[in-house]
Amino acid sequence: MNMTPVSGLLYGLMVAAIMMITVWIASLVRHDASLVDRVWGAGFVLLGWFYVATSPSPHWLAAVLVTVWGLRLSAHLTWRNWGRGEDRRYAAMREKHGGRFALFSLFSVFLLQAVLLWIVAFPLLAAGRGEVQGWGGGVLLVAGVLIWATGFVFEAFGDSQLARFKRDPSNSGRVLDYGLWRYTRHPNYFGDMLVWWGLYLVAAAYGGWWTVFSPLLMSLFLARVSGVTLLEKHMRESRPGYRDYVRTTSALIPLPPKRPGKG
């Protein structure tokens, strides 16, 4: 089934919505709205291959890259949260909205994330069709893959180091300040941003330069909305040493650590 870019996007929105409605139904059964976080990465995998399958001239590179990233992220979040119950954010929403939470979560959590997922995934549509735009497109393609790979390493290694740190009971209440976490307070979020800038460059190589709003939106959310800002507030309140860590360590972009008392 070959589709035009416009029809492909419209059907892509439908696919994302159906997936999230299915997960919403599962969340009602499980009494756990945080299932939505576990399928976030897998949703991009679904859309990536949907766009390849419906393209008149399919190219699979971006779909492969997003599959590696998305399945690792979903697997990591599933493993990290297994048996822990509902995330505190959704539990607070549930308490606030009471009996209206089921309907509230459908529109304000699941369908909202479906729309965000669909918008951020625009480069996957652009990268799944067309041809590489000359030698300049070839340069963009190589640069995109290298930036994606750098981001993937930062995100995967950052998550792995944090998981290992949390497994040690002696680290309870302490702040992870070594490994990648010595140079940035959020190596996983920094890596996530690079992954999407890399995918954007791959899309731009196929003429999808217009999808730049995708990595910009992802960067905004990671830095100012659902990522760094939200987590930093929690960490300042729950980790006594976190304020000192903030004074010596870059928030997002990896930089050499400052000496205590400087900067």
C-alpha cells in the first residue's frame, strides 16, 4: 500500500492513536497509567516501519536506527519499573481526579502522548521515502548516523551506570557523580536529544529538512518540560547532596566538572 506523504501522516496519526488507546485499556485493567511511558519508544518503532511499509520508494535506515533506540528504551523502562506499581506522577493525578481519572487519562495522558509521538516521528516519514539529495545529502546521512550513535551510547551507558548505582544499597540517598554523570547531570537526556538530531539529519539527507521542529520539540521537552526540570525538582527535595552536585556539574551538555565553590 503506497501513500502520499499527507495520507501517510494521517494514517500514522491513526496508528499512534490506536496504539495508545490499546495501552489505555490495559492501564485500566492494570490500574497503572505509567504503562504509557514503557511504550513510548516502541511507538516510534511502530510508526517508523509503518512509514517504510507504505512508502512508494522505501528506505529503511531511519527505521532501523529508531528500532534499536526505541526497543532499548522500552525494555529499559519496563525492567526498571517492573513490580513497582504506578509512577508517582500518575498516582498523584489519580488521587486528584478520583473517579474521573480514567477519562482524564485517556485525553490528557494517552492521546496527548499519541499526538506528541506522531509529531516527533515526522523525520521517520521523510527518511523513509525519496532519494539522498546529492553529495550534500550523503554528508548529512553520515553525520546523522554518527550523531545518532553518540546519543545512543550516552543514553544507554548513562541508564546502565544509574541502574548499577541504584542496585547497591550503600548508595541509598547518595548522588551518582562519576562515569558519564561526572560531566553532565543528565547523560541519558543529552543522549536522547542527540538521537533525534541524528535522525533529523538522516531525514534531511532525503529532503526532509522541514522536519526540524521534531528535534526542537524533543529538546524542549527534555530540557524544560518533562525531563530535566521535573527531575531536578524531585532530586533537590530528596537528595541532600544534590545542590552541591548542581554547583559542580553541567546540567545537560557534557563539560569538565567545576571545582567546588567555583562558578
